[in-house]
Amino acid sequence: MNRTAPHTEPPPAGGSAPGRFRGPFTRWPRSADAVLATALFLATTFLEEGPGDSLVFRPLTDVPLPVLLLFTAAGAALYRRRHRPVAVLCVALAAWAPTLGSSYATLGGVVIVALYSVGRHADDFRWGPVGIGAAAAAVTVDGLLASLPWGEIVFSAFVMDVAWYLGRRLRLRAGRAARLRQEQAAEARRIVTEERAHIARELHDVVAHRVSMMTVQAGAARMVAAEDPRGALEAMAAVEEAGRQALDELRHLLGVLRPEAEGDGLGPQPGLADLPRLVAEVREAGLDVTVTGGVGAPLPARVDLSAYRIVQEALTNVLKHSGPGTRTEVRLRGEGDGLTIEVLDDGRGAAVRSMSGAHEGLPGHGIVGMRERAVLLGGGLDAGPRPGGGFRLTARLPVTGEHVTGTPKGEPKGEPR
């Protein structure tokens, strides 16, 4: 086993999450594999077993040319270990076999790395046990020819097995992480679609109601006009017709945006004027809420409704993730042509969980839905843990400007909640 000193590769970092350590084999795979192959070639060529289980330097002139060619072939093949792991293992074993029992049987480290690569990068699971059996047989033959103790031979075979097992476990973990990312992306798309359906219904309640009133008022003006010039009648008729067409187009577009029609009523939608009632409700649930600031000028209906919904969802999240007793502050700031909503909590409620535990798993509906509302108005939303504990949510809603159509691009910021 001393002649097959293992050279293990640092485990690849699972995923590429920000802040997670990523080693050289993940950051620069080609360069790292080239360095690894070169290092193992030099070790097998210039190192041999000395007295007392030590390693001593071996001059290049002491290595026969056929053996040097075998070392070169094994080292060169190792560079392709990610793309052709089974072939690399076969080359390593074939190069090792002629040297078994001699002082040149130093390709054990290359075989160990090749076995790890088969477990980590090979798609077919069956090649692992075959490779382990071949490597164990080679270790046994080498040990018997060199008269090594059976304990050392068994340990060498065990190391070969562990190398493959480690690579296989990392491959399975990486597969699970990839599936989790796919599930998270699918869940985020589902949440966005669902939230857009809710927004479509609420926009219908607000905009369609106002357009209907315009149509009614235009018709009444045409009927009761004090003066009755022909041009005025034609103008009022045109306003009425345009209003009806706009209403029909609006309903058609909202039908496209909302795939499944919902049969609930078209009652008035809440706004920031209803915030005191919302605060009273969450206070009854045990949340310690204070509201500071305010909005000076009246807001457009779409902004007023979205602002209320964002505050409502943010307070619901605080109650769900931090529990009753959490101190929460809602800050409203009207800044020229925009509105800023900030919701902060200390995360020290009676049912509070650790910040890491509260945000594991699939992204929550709340953050994705609130961000969808803000982006569709042309604004933005940031959310994440506070440095001193707790959670902060900041939404910026423009008071003027056009809606943004389509699904917003980019990854959500902050922790899912």
C-alpha cells in the first residue's frame, strides 16, 4: 500500500450558491485536472518506496523507457477523467498491471483518482463495482508478489472502494441539488402565474369599474345635455362608444392574462386607507405593529391596491415565520413620483425559528408574489435578513409610469419567505 499512496481530490462544491466555498476543481476544472495529472505523473515517476516505508527520490535515468511510457499514458489519460472516466480507469489499470510486484508499481494513486472519477462522473452505475473488483485484484497480486501483509492488502482494497463510493455519493448529492433547483424554478413560475391571475382579477375590479362609470356618465350627458347641438351629440356618442370598446378590449386582455375565470364578486378593493383595519387585525393575532410615515397625495388605484396587498402579505409573513409578539414596523414614504414601503421585524416572537431554518426549502409564495406586483407596476422589491436579526422588506412603487408586461427577468434577491 505504501507504493499506492492515495491522492484524493477535494470534493467538488455542491451547487454555486453565493458565499459557498468553491475549490479549484470547481472554479477551473481543466486547469485543476491538468495540474493533478502532472503531479501524479511526477510522483509515480520520481518517487519510490525506501527503507522503513519511506519515499525516496528516484532519478529519471533509473526508470526504463517502457515503464516511463506507461506512466506517461496513465498521467495523460487522467486529464480526461471527467469526460471519459471509464476509459481512464481502464488505461490506469492496464498501465499498472505490467509493473505489479516491482519497485515501479507506483500507479496506485492514479487508479484511486480514476475510481473516484468513475463514481463522480460515470453515468452507468455498473462500472463502479467492476472497476473496484479489478483494482482489488491488482492490489492483491501486487501485495502477494511483494510479500506484503494481508492487513495492508485488505486496507489498500478498502481505500479503492472508498474512493469510488465518495465520488458516487457526491454525484448523487449533486443530482439532488439539481432536481431541487428545477423544482424551485417550477414553483416560482407557478407562483408568478397564480399571482398574475389574482392581479388580473383586481385590475378588472378597479379599471373596469372606472371605465364602466365613464360609459354611463357619457350616455347620461348625451341624454340630458342642456344644449343640443348636433356636434355635441355626436361627440358624446363617440365617447360612449369608445368607452364600450375599451371595456370590451380590457375584458378580452384580462381573459388572456387570467386563464381561468373566477366567479367571485366585483366588490371594491382595499387600499392604504384600510391599513388601520389591517393593523388592528394583526394586532389581535398577537403581532406588535406600528405604522410610521404616510402618503401625501392620493395614489392611483392600481398603486394603492398593490401597496395594501404588499403590506398585508408582509405582515402575514412576519406572523407565520416569527410568530406572535414580534415587534414590527411599517414605514410609508411618499417620495415625489414614487412610494416606498418598508416592513421591518426583529424576529424575536414566541414562535420564532432560526433564520436558516425559516427560509429553507422551496421559495415562499409571499416574496415572489409581492415582487411580481412591484415589477408589474415598474418598481422593485428587496427582501432579506437584517444584520442584527429579523427580516427587512423594501418595496418601491412608482406613482406614474406604464405597467410592465411579461414575466420579469432575473433572480429574486434575498431569502425566500
